[in-house]
Amino acid sequence: MSELKFPTVEQELNLKKLELAALLEITKAINNNLPEEALYKIYHFTLLAQLNIRRLSLFLLDEQWECKVCFGTDYNFRELALPQEIAELREITSLSKLNIDRRWHDFETVIPIIHNSRILAFVMIGNVHAYYTTLGALSFVQTLSNIILVAMENRRLERQRLAQEAVRKEVEIAREVQNMLFPKSLPNNQQVSVHATYIPHSSIGGDYYDYIPIDKDQFLFCVADVSGKGVPASLLMSNFQAGLRTILRQTTNLDTIVSELNDLIYRNAVAEKFITCFLGIYNRTTRELSYVNAGHNASILLYENNTYQLLEEGCTMLGIFDVLPFLKVTKVPVPPQSFVFCYTDGLTEVFNQEEDEFGVENTIKFLQCCRFVSSRNIHTQLLQEINAYNSGNSFHDDITLLSCRFK
């Protein structure tokens, strides 16, 4: 730092008047709630006109260092990266002491602006009035800069808070919408017992399950999974549910239902989103299950003697093609004491420490061992099983389980 000069009493009085005028100017600008660009201009004007600082550059930290104010120099510091030697400073320092590009020597002094022990900015000044070579005067520039930059920082934090609050409300609404998609109750009677478990990975998941009575003989059940998570996935799933229930009022033909759903998803999906699902319609009179597996994990039909069949035929995932390239509706008989287990890939795509997947085979073995346990307990114990398999680590996807026990 250049040699300190000590002003006379008269000069010091004039200096204080200038500092007071600068403070009033900056405070008035902040209280008028002016936009940031206007505040930067007033900051520029105040330092130049009121304090006679003729050369200045202000670098602000906003994800990365960015030059916000620059005047009085032939170089465009807005295009230069802040040297690491300056970024590491924590006290007022003479730039002549630093081993940096000569262009930065256009300035004489660098002043760090610190708030709550965190660096907000660096102010570099040069070609200043003799008064401002004193440490006290430089500290005032630091204080003045701190006032306006902290005000801007508080505004930024407030905007961030409001944005986060808006997102929180959006997520809350989407979660409420998603919860409304799930059936209010599931049957447990002399003919069938249906039980479901849903564990979202985040506050808004992309899984869905449903049970829809059709008439006294038939009901539909399904499990679906939207690619992606969050609000977009929730909105697409609400479209899927509304479409499914609307189409089902018009026809029980699974071929038509799936084709119409594919068209709906294709027209409404954004950002390459799609849906995989398993749709089944059970007829109590014929004891037949008609199903379509649309690119979803194969549901498991477990018989009383512990043999099983994978329900995997159907079509591709929905929403990829405007017209499905192939579609097959399959009918399977459902003998008494059969058990159908549907799930999403969050169940099977769980890995142990050796990176081995839990997979379908382990799921089938577990179901065979717990064949006659209640559906609720099967779900609970299976989740405990995969939690232990995963060594208690958090799951990386939503998990949805739906069981139909046919009596």
C-alpha cells in the first residue's frame, strides 16, 4: 500500500462530509428498492462524484467471479478472470505486492468485502484523491461497498426464498394430486383380497397403482411407472389415470384401452417421457385374467403349489410411438388360491455391496417362502428383505407393490 498521508483537520472535516453524503446517497437508493443495475450505477456515481475515486473495478461472487462495475481504465475487466492471488485475500492489500498480470496494476488497492465470514466481492481502486490513501478512508470504501452489496445479497436470498417457497407449494400441490390418484379403498372379500404399498423415493414419485371396479363380475387393476420424477411425472400420471378411467367407462376391451392410453401419453408427454404399466382385468365368473404388459416388469402369477408364471406379454412402453408397433392381450386362467404380484423396478433394481441386483428370481423365492402369509405382511417383510439386501442404504427409486390374492 502506498505511504499513508494524514489529512489536516479541515481536510478531514471535508472528507467526513463527503462520506456522509455518499452514505445518504447509497441508503436512499437501497430504500427506494431500485433494481440491481440501478444500484450499481448509483454506486459508480457515488464513488466517482462524491469520493473522487476515478478508477474502480468491482468483482462479485455469484457462482463464479463476475465484474459488475468497471470505470476509469483502458482495459475491459468484465472479460478478465479474477486472479487467484486476489481471490485469496482477506484484508486491504496493495496490488503492487501481488505477482499478477500488469493490467491489474491499473489499480492501486484491493478491498475485500466480507459478510458473515464469507467473501462477497473485491473492490479495486486506483487514481484516487490523496485522502483515500489513508487506511481509515479505505475502510470507509469497504464499509460503503459492504452496505450496498449486503443489501443486494439479502435481496438475492429473498428471491431465492420466494422461489423455493413457490417450488415447495408446487410440490405440495403435486403430492396432493398424486395422493388423490390412488384408490380410497381396496377389496378384501370372499373372492379376492387386494393390497398395495407405495414408497416414493422423493416427495413426488413417478409410480402409480389403481383398482377400478367395472361391474359385478369384473375389475381392473394396474401398476404404472413414469420415466422421471417430480411435478412433470405427477402431472403425466394424473393424465394417465384420468384417461384410463374415462376409456374404461366406454369399453372393457384391453386392446382398445391400451391403444387409447398410448395415444393420450404420446400427445401429452414432454421431454421424452413415457410410461410402463401392467393392466389386468379379472373376471370372477370365468376366473380368467386378461392382461397387457406395456414394457413393465413382469408380474408374477404364483399358484397354490408354488409354481409360477411370469406375465410379460403385451406391447412396448406407452408414449414412445404414435401407434403401437405390436399389441397382444393375453388371457390366463386363475385357479383358486392363486396370487398375482405386481411391482415397479424400484423393488428389483436394488443392489448389495457386491453390486448384485436383487432381481426377479429373489422376489419369486421370497414369495414362495411366504406364500400363505397375509398380503400386508408379505409387503412389509419383502421391504425389510430388500432393505437388508441394500445394507440399509436409501433406495434410488420409487417402490410400488400390488398384490391380488384370488380365493
